[in-house]
Amino acid sequence: MTTVKTKIGRRSFIKSSALAGGGMVLGFNWLASCKMSAEEVNQLPKEWFKINGYLRIADNGQVTILSPNPEGGQNVKTSMPMIVADELGVDWKDVIVEQAPLDTNAFSFQFLGGSQSIRRGWEGLRMAGASAKAMLIAATAQDWQVPSEEISARNGILTHTGSDKSASYGEMASAAATMKVPDEVQLKDIKDFTIIGTSQKNVDGHKIVTGKPLFGVDTYKEGMLTAMIVHPPAFGLKLKSIDDSEAKKMPGIKDVFTIKVFNDDYEKAFFDTRTFNEVAVVVGNSTWEVMQAKKALKIECEPIESTTESRDRFGRKWKEHTPSGLESTKKHYAEMVAMTAKNATVKRRDGEPEKAFKNAAKIIEANYTAPFLAHNCMEPMNFFAHVTDEKAELIGPLQKPELTEQTLSARFGMPVENIDIQMTRLGGGYGRRSYAHWLVEAALISQKMKAPVKLVYSREDDMTDGIYRPSYSATYRAALDADNNLIAFHVKTGGIPQSPLHENRFPAGAVENYLAEDWTINSNLTVGSFRAPSSNFMAAAEQSFLDEVSEAAGKDPIDFRLELLERAEKNPVGENNDYDPERYAGVLKLVKEKSGWANTEDGLSRGVAAYFCHNSYAAQVLDLKWENNKPTIEKVTCAVDCGIVVNPDAATNLAEGGIVDGIGNALYGEITFKDGVPEQNNFDTYRMIRMSEAPKEIDVYFVDNEVSPTGLGEPTFPPIFAALANAIYKATGKRQYHQPFLRDREILG
């Protein structure tokens, strides 16, 4: 067993108190690391020592664990409490899980994103469960006048070794609340886990399938009005005037007006992205009435001016430039092509790449592009707001509630303690709900109407209002010597308006001569996080290119990657490589074995890809048939190393979801622009994957190790793009350089 400290110096990660009516409540820090040295702890901000999680044991033995992070389908509301329950030694059937409210005084890091929930909470959650168990044992030993070492705790029952004496956790909870929190506790050996590593059903599963009101769009309050927004039809335009004379006459309409999301002098924080700062608002009794009035509203627009404003990314300031003009996709691709010929910013250089390319026996070069993508969450953007002079109540789906609360406080000049954001389950997030401009809009509308309001975006509102995955381009070059050894590697990549480069990722560290450069192009199209940000493109381009290089070298694509990873492990180049080559190779070896890589069935074409992101490793082999000029995907075999798997069924579901989502985006995902106007605004023009197009079979395998858990919501998404592209090449003889793979490419010129 591992012994960990619950406090260091005067700083404690655990606090205990009694429940009114009997029982105990344990407050704990979800983010506390059990392995920090005293020096490391002294360097932590005070916020890390806030008690931000609660475990309640009632006198009837019922255990309640609060889950603080928003739930968007990643199953943290089930998996995180499982970790506490295992160390506590309670039967999972006796555990109740509740969604914790947003409370910045009691909680920290209450947000969804980056596949970080389990990784960041692993040690703190285990410490909490182990501390509560230790206090229950201490209280029992004191009551029975026996040594603590003779008390065992299992399935919520405390038992004295050598006698028949036993008591439930509930019977001892009140006494345990009076015990001193131990300075250190012992965590279970991994082999002794009884809940972690077992498949448990989603705690909200029954409510979801029976249609219980869990989602923001389900919110209803007495006297609630419905609101919708109208924004300029094109990026690069702003409102000039509105003619609401007809709209105001329509049945059920209460008012029509305009609002400004942020004041002109407001310094936006990192997640304060918004597309149109001023929008028109229609408020009425019902959604249908408001939608009809929207059609009657006439707006006049004018061009925006170029602006440069300061933004704050968690204390780091930077300048964001927004150009004027009406942008188009054709112009975007022309600009990206031009950038490939210009000098770029060097982010990493190993060896002498220019010299190696000059002396190469063979050079392989390819350019890859990817379009803007819309998130298209199945639940449209929505939020309920009731704002008065004294307080603000808000209810809805949100990925970064803690940060949004700060934005609202600044916008309304209202203390955060007067703002109550209640988190609902997300009907899809993928990064889209990190940017809560519609929440601010809902609050402003409620303030104006002096009434409770639910703001609802139509699908068209959401798709034409941003926030998109950036558009990207990458040019790769590889140099081979006369013996077909890879001697140099060069990546030059950029995007509109962000670069996707991760200069220290594979194959950095595996090639003697390596060069990574990037560039950006400013845009007035608003972009933001999209499932596995930037990795979703870099994996597609890099892993497609490595297949092309392996073919030029006359090597099997898996063996070629494994050779490079062996070099990175045994004789690495550079010191900043951000991946573990042994674990990276491990998923490739596992997927090679499980897919039967050497034995392709007749009529099937196979592609492979592997990638590291969000602290985890994923490799995939995709088998397809090419029929009627399109792929039929027979099977995907996936190997994942995300450390210890807390909930195997849930983990498999996440992996499968990432695979299906990635295939759909690779084949069809694209939003294009003409004179600033999005050319796709609903599912009839923005193609999504259909059920019949999903893989007929997906097999997911997890590397069995004792590494602490890492991310899983995002890592299986990026590599599937390339696995699909490489399989299509095997089937058709045509490389896939431009996403989406199934469309005409006339816009590339």
C-alpha cells in the first residue's frame, strides 16, 4: 500500500464535520496531489487548498458523493465518485451521486474540457475515500476499545477481527465526524480495487432514457418568456438599424430590441469569445411565436472596422486582431497556399535539416488542408436567466461555469456571490459550450424584460454564429538516404486564425534532423476549442504523411513507426519530447496483434494510425470496402493507453464515440463561406454521419498497466482521420490530402 499525506505543514487537503441530524461530511480537495514534496506544496496557490468536494455518510449508512464537474456524456458523474467509493470501502449500490452546484467559494476547477477530469482528480479522490475510512475505523476502535489494526472495513461494514462484533458505516458516522483527520492515510494496492476497473451503469442512465428533464432546454419556470436572437447575415458586418414595426404586431410578442454582449471597454478573458457583439432580440410567449416574428424583423447592416484588442488568458495578455472585410473559403485556401511559400516562425530545430534535405537520396512532400467545422451539438445553445437588481439566477448547459461567472460579474457589476449558475447535463459540448456569450445574452434580455427568460438558438442561429474549429494547412517533407532511412523531417503548418503545431510531439525526438515551423492568418471568423483541439488536424496530416513515407521507404507502416519510436526511446534527439515512446509503441503493438494486421481479409483495405494527445495514446486499424465510390467501414480495431481504466464500459463508449465522430468529420465535415456568409446552416447542407455509415464493428482494447489514469474523451478522435485516409488509399490508390474526403475540391483551385 501507498502512504500519502493529507496535509503538509499547516495546509490541509481534508476537513471533517458532523451532519445535522447525525452522520459525517468530509470536505476534500479534488485536485490535491498526494505525492507533492513540501517545497512543491509551498509553491502552490492558496486556491489549491480550498475544500472543493463533499462526501456525506448519513446515519442510515447512505453515502452521497458530490460530482463537481459538468457532465456532457463523458461519464465523470459516475466514474469520479467510483474512485472515492472504492477507497472508502462501500458497496457501490449504496452510493448516491449528486451534481454539485457551481460554488467558487467551495469548489475549484469546475469545468469540462481537455479530458482532464479523471486525471486531475485521481489522487485527491482516493485520498478523500481513504481518509473517511480511516476516521470510521478510528472511531470504531475507540468505541470498542480495541486497536485500529484489528478493525477491517468492507462494503460499508466495520468488523473486529477475532470477534463477531460489527457495525455499519452509518452507525459510526457521527462518531467518525468528531475524529481528527489523520495526517496520512494508506491507499489501496491497485490489485485490491473492487469498484475501480469494474463496469458501472451511468448514474443518470435511467433518467436519460425515460426522458426526465436533465438538460438545459428542459428548463421551465412559471412566468418564463422565450427569447431568440437575430444577428448579421455575414461575418464582417454589424447591425446598423432594425425595423421591428411588423414583428411587434405579431401575436404573443412582448418586445424587440438590441443588446451589446460586452461593453466597448471590456477586456475579454480567454473564453469570452463572441461573434457579433450587438444582436437583435425578439421576446415572446412561445418559441413558435418568436420564430415567426424573427422572419418579419428587418435588419440593416454595415461593414465592421478592423480592430485590435487586448485579451487575458489566465494572466497572460495578448493582442487579438480582427480584420474587416467579407471573407470567403476560396480566398482562405489561396491565402494558405501563399503562406506555405513564405518564411514562417521556427519553433524547433534539431540537427541540420537543410543540409540533410540537400543530400537526400529521396524527398517526399505533401500538403494537407482541413476546413472550418461546426460543433453541431444536438441540444441547441440555450440558457435560462432571471436577473434582478440584487441577484442573477441562471440555469443551463455550460462547460466553463466558474469562468463564466466571473464574466457575468464583470458585465453586470454584480458580486459573484449574488450570481447563481445551476449546471444541467450537456446535450453535447465538444468545446462549443466553453464560450458562453449566449448566457450573457440571456442575462441581458432578462434584465431588460424584468422577467425570467429562456433564450434558445435555432440550429441556423448556432451554425451561422460561430464558434468554429479553425481551418488548417500543413506541408510536410521527409528525406530518405540511399538505404531508405529517414534522415530529416520538416513540418510547416498554420491556420486561420490559429496554428495547430505541437512541435515536440512525435516524430520529434526520433529523427536526427528535424524542423518545425508555423504561421497564422488573421480572420473575423470566430474560432474556439473543438474536440481534441488542433490535434484533430495534426494527427490526420502527420499520420497520413508517415504512411506515404513508409511506402517510399519500402517498409510496413506499423514497423516503420515502431523503428522511429525505438530510436526515440533508446537514443532520443532533443530533450523536450512530450511523449513516452515505450507507451506509444505499446498501443501500436497491441493494435497490430488484435487486428491481425498481417492477415488482411480478401476485399478489405486497411489503414493504421496512432497519436498521443491529452496525456493518452491511441492506435487504430480501420478495415473498409470501397463500394459505389464511397467507403463501407467494416471494422475498427482500437488500442488505448490511458492508464488505469476506472469504468471499462464507459471508457469503451468514449472510445467508440470518438471513432464514429472522427469518421463523420473526416468524410463530410465542412463549413464554407462566401462573402462572409456561411453556406451551410442546418443538417440538410452540413452533412453528418448517418447510422448506416458508422463502422459495423468496433473493438476497443486497453493497455493493462498501473499508470495513473489520463484523458479519454478526446484521444481516440484524432487518429481515426488518418486511419481512414490510409485505408482509402489502399482501396483506391489515391491519397487523401484534403478534408472532407467525400466532396468536390473545386474551391482549392
